[in-house]
Amino acid sequence: GGSLFHIGGHNPLEPADAGAAILSGPYTRNFAESFAPLISLGAAQTTSDAQDISRAVDRFLQNTDALTSACQASKQFSSKRHAKLEDISDLLIDTLLHDHG
């Protein structure tokens, strides 16, 4: 994928929304602001190369508790992100209604 090369990575928000554990190569600059909290919550892991990703998959397959924990962290991140977006939308709508209503 794009995160294994100097391309800059792929959007981690879609797999987070699906509640998936996220494995990425080291190049995540295109979505650095999204990867930082995902990594800190344990929803995402960065790896050094394709072999390291393969080892990470094997670890998840052997340790389903770790996989479940990463998936739950993704769901938690996604839920919080959606709640923030909802709050922003509500604030914008209220502001527009009060300014123009």
C-alpha cells in the first residue's frame, strides 16, 4: 500500500469507521493527524515493511484479545469523531439560523 513507500499512506478513517484494527507502513504523512490518536488508542500500529505487517497480522491471529482490543479502540475513535462532527454541525446550523432567522 501507499504507506510502505514514500507516497504518504492511505486514509485510516474508513477502516476505523468499520471498527477494524489498522496496520500501516511507516509513511503516514498524508493522514498524520488521524494516525496519531489511532496509534495512541491502540487502534492502529505502524510497521516498518511488508514482512513486519505480515508478522503483525500473525500476532493478531494468534492473540484474538489484542485484535478485539484494537477493533474496539477503532470503534471508540470513530464514535468520538462522529460525535464531534455532529456537535460542529449543530453549532453551525444554530449559528446560521440565529444570524439569518
